[in-house]
Amino acid sequence: MCAFAGVGLASMWVKEDTTDDYLVASRGMHPALAALSAVSTWNSGYMFIGFIGFTFTMGYSIIWIGFGSLIGQIIAWIWLYKFIQQSANERGVRSLSSLVSEVTGSPDAKLAALLSILFLAVYAAAQLTSGGKALNVMLGWSEVVGILIGFVLVVAYCYAGGIRASIWTDAAQSCVMIIGSSLLCYVAMQEVGGFSGLHEGLAAENANLTSIVPADLNFGVSLWIFAFFLGGLSVAGQPQVVSRVMTLGTDEDRKTAMLWFFAWQIPFLLIMVIIGLASRVVFTGTDFDPELGLPMLAMETLGPFWVGLILASIFAATMSTADSQVLACTAAFTDDIMPEISQDHKKAKLVTLIVAAFATSISIFGLYVPGGDSVFALVVLAVYGLGSIFVPILIIKWAGYEPDSNHTIAMMTAALVTVILWSISGYGDDIFPSVPGMGAAFIIHFIMNQLRTSHISPLGRFEFPDFKTLGIASLVIFAPIIVGETVYIIAGPDSLEEGVKTPGSWFVDTSFDTEQLADGIEYINDGQTFTIEMTTDSISNLEDINIVGVRVTLTYSEDETSSGLGCNVPGASNPDQDTITGTILHDENNNTSSGQNSAGSSSSHFVEIEWYDSSMIGNVTEVSESDINKGLNAGDSGLGIYTLEINVVAQSGGGIGCTNTDDGEEVEYLVELITLEYSISSMLKPYQE
């Protein structure tokens, strides 16, 4: 981490004290450095934390986010980035918000800048949360401490060399990222037994993990896949990535940078998919946080040096991306919201500090909101929000259509409202917000064009196709979609609840313990029954304890007395055994057991109820993990009221001339709850065979 920080801080030796150098590195960055920085910034902590968590959850169907996103990114680099670079150089703009607007500082530019700052602050918060999670799981530090360390490093990077420091650090981090993740991928595959072991392990976890499409998509599989393509296209709507393109001087530099970008992006994406799938096989616990898959896998399989390298790589990725986003916010604010300070270097740095503090506040606040610390959810909101707002405008501008300020504002507003409503509707798992968001923006574009400038083609320099052409195009597009949806309905995977998994071989390690519920001593007369009612409310912190039974220990002796001259005869005064019967009841469970006392010593016996499946302990085969959990996890069934009944039937001994008396017995009782902790390990793993 110190080395990465040193690379960024070293940029202060070549920086120029101008806002142009601070925000776009004087448009003279080497293509390879810009490309590697774009890889790191685009992937960021999301790829290490959020993407791994999504792969952990989705299984093989993750290929669509990789494939669809990759196609979208290629299109963005070939056409949209060419337009962005040329327009930025011609107009001298330094922010995406200035680029999509008619004039720098215009109302649509101010709205674009404001939306950029809001979404990028959320995005930066996701990076800080990623760093906090990594430090928490690997070093045991509080997530808040990790977030605050990230804040300090972000400000240091920005103040040291601006975007140049960010790009230099990104490039170094990209190299280490490939090396460290490749090693982790290799070790992880050894851990799970190669690709065959990986497949078998996923199938044992959940049959749907080995399906290339998920089950029960409410809107079908086509729109689900199309959303990932738009997600890749959304790279053109990310100000922190676009700023890298703006640092390039010529179109040849852009082409060279594109080759460098995909030479790094494609293998890295494949490596992350394999690591995410392997972590699903290695970590089978139901309460495991999927987003901790990569750091936990590193700690399980690598030595201390490599674990440290992975941690440094994750943290550097999150910090360098966060500072890129903070700098993009700074550019949007100084160029469009307050253009009067656009050339004031000191005030630009002050804006950077304020934005960084705002993002840090969001990150810390998210820790205390359910779901607010999900890196994947935060990144999805930011990426698809920014993409939906900016990409439709960039596309129509690339096509040669020049919307005025009102037109642009209407498109951005429609996209923003739709993304927010879709995100809170609960349909985000079926279709990511990019489809409805961009769809709403384009609908508004066509409506505005028809109402205000119907004499101009809504496709700019391209003529709107006639009905015949539209019909043919629709047939070409929708015919394979209809076939695909039909196949999905007929042959698609059936829904499996989480935990409903296919049979496998497991080793279940268990540990039993007890918690005292009640104890006491009671004299019970002959023929009488003593009853006591107990509740688990009397014991604190039982909610998280797995109660699988109850045990009652009854202890007693013989207090029978004798009198009479005949008692001196050997054996005449011997007592008869009494019968002590205990019954324990809990909900629908009950058990009864009896014991008898003996003269001269105390006696005891147990009464037990157990409600777990002992066959699920040790080496277990031909069952699913959910079967094991069902057999051993009692949930809250052990909580509530317990009733103990103790009955004494006394018998008097004696003989001729010797009278014995036995009115009852003194019985000591101890009631204990039986608790169980267990862990499940797949027998498919080589180290467990």
C-alpha cells in the first residue's frame, strides 16, 4: 500500500499547478497508462468485492454480465469514445457534463453536473466501503477505520498530482492486480479440484448454479441479458472513465489505448469469474457474506505475503477509483456549476476535499442502513444511473442530432426518475435499471423531436427507416428473441429456494454444550406430583443459540425410618425402594423416565428430549446441505416454556415387630438446555478427502 501511495505521490514532481493539468493531465497522457488506468477505474473495488459477490450468487449465468458488458464496452470504445475525444478536444471541455450540454455552464450542464456529483459520490462511497470490508476481513479492523484511511489517501492522491497521480497509481495497480489474481485463481482451482471439481461443487451447492440462465425471471431472459449490454455501453457515461479518454491527445492514441484496455480487461474478467465460482464451493455457510469471497479465499489459500499483496491491490483499486470519481466531481462542479472558479487551482482542491468528505459520509452512513453496505447494489445504482442519464444523449449527439437545453434536461430527468423508481420497485433483480432508464430517455427524445423539430430526423444524420425496413428489422431482431424466450419457458431451470440443493458428500463437525435453565430441591409427599414451569426468557442472549434438546437430572436418596423391637433383627428394617418419575414437556415434545432410590447412597436418573437428527453428524452422504441444516438447525423451536413434573410413589419396608415409615422423598432437580454448534464441509475438496 505504501508503494502504491508512493507512485501516486511521485506525480507531484512532474505536475503543473493548473486546473487543466489537475483535471485532464494537460491532455498528454501516454495511451498505455490511460488504458491501464481505465481498466482499474472501471473495475475498481467493485470487481474485487461486488462482482465476486454477484458471481457467488449467480453461478454460471454470470457469463452474460461478462459477455454482454464486454460487447457494450467495445462499441463504446470504437464509436462513442471517438466522438467524446474529438468533441472534448475541439471544445476544450474537461467534464462529461460539459460535453453533453449545449454550452458550458448552461442549465442542462448544471443539471448534468449535479447528477454526476450525486451518482459519483455514491460510486466513490462504494469504493470506500470495498476498502473497509477488505481491511475488516483481512486485518480485523473496523470498517469505519478502513473508510477513513481511504478518505485520507484519496485526498492525498488528489492533492499530490490530480488525475496524473490517479492514473499512475492505477497503472501500477493494474499490473499487480493481474499477477495477484492469477495466482489466486490457480490456487483456488487446485483447492476445489480443477474444473470438474468446481462443477461438481457448484452442483452440490445448488443445481441452478450450473445453469447458464437464472430461474424465474419475470420479464424473460432477453431483457435480462440486454441490460448487461447496456451496462457495458454505460462505460461511456462514467465521468471518471471518460476523463481518461480526455487525457489522450489524438485518435491514434485512443485506438492504442483501446487495445491495451481489452488486453487487460478480458483476462481479468475471466479470472474474476473463476475466483467467484471457486469461492462459492469453498465457503458453504449460509450466513457467509458473498462480497467477502475474494479476500477470504486469499486468506484460506495463500501465504502472508500474497495475502498482503491482494489486500494492497484491493485497497489501491478502491482508492484510485474513488479519487478518480472525486476528481470527476470536481471537474463537473468547477466547469459547470461554478464556472467562475474553473481556473482557480486552490478552490478546485477545496471542492475536491468537500466532495471526498461527502462520499465518506455516505459510505459510513451505509454501514448502519440494511443493505447500505452492499458494494454491488451501490455500484449498480451509480453505473446504470449515470449510463442511463448520459449515454442516450451521447448517442444522439454522435448521430449528429444536436438537442437544445430543454431537450437534454427532459431526457436526463426521464432517465433519472425511471432509474430511481425501477430501483425501488423490486424488479431490479429481473432487469437492471439500464433498460428502463435508457428506454425512457429515448422515448422522451422521440417525443420531443416530434413535437418541436419534426422536420429533423430523430436519428440525426441518419434517415428514419420506412415501415417496410422497420418490419424487416423487427423480424430479424424479434424472431430469435421469441425462440429464445420459448426455450427458456419450456426448458429453463426450475426455481430452487436458497438452500434447496442437490445431494452430495459432507463432513459435519459438531460441538454440544448446555445452558442451565433451572435448579432446586423439593420434598414431594407420597403420591403427590410437583410441577414447575420455566421459560427461556429468564436467560439472556439465547436468540442466536441453537437449542436442540433439554436434559433433566433428578437426584434423591432414601429417608425411610423404622421403629420397633423387631428392627434389631438383621434385614428386618430394610427399606423398600421408592419410585421417582420425571416428565419434561416442551411444545409438542415430551418424555418420561423413572428411577428408584437405594438405601445408604444417593441415586439419580435423567429425562431427556432431543429434536435434532443425529444421522446428520460426521460423514454424511447422499443428502443435500439443506437436509443437514434442516436436521441440525432447530431455529427458535427451543425457545419458550418448559414444564417439569416430578412424582413420588413411596414404599415402606419392615418386618415382624419392625414398622417402617416413608412419607415421600426429597428430590433435587437440574434442568439444562442442550445446545449444538456445527460446521459443514464438502467432501469434494481435495484437502478433505
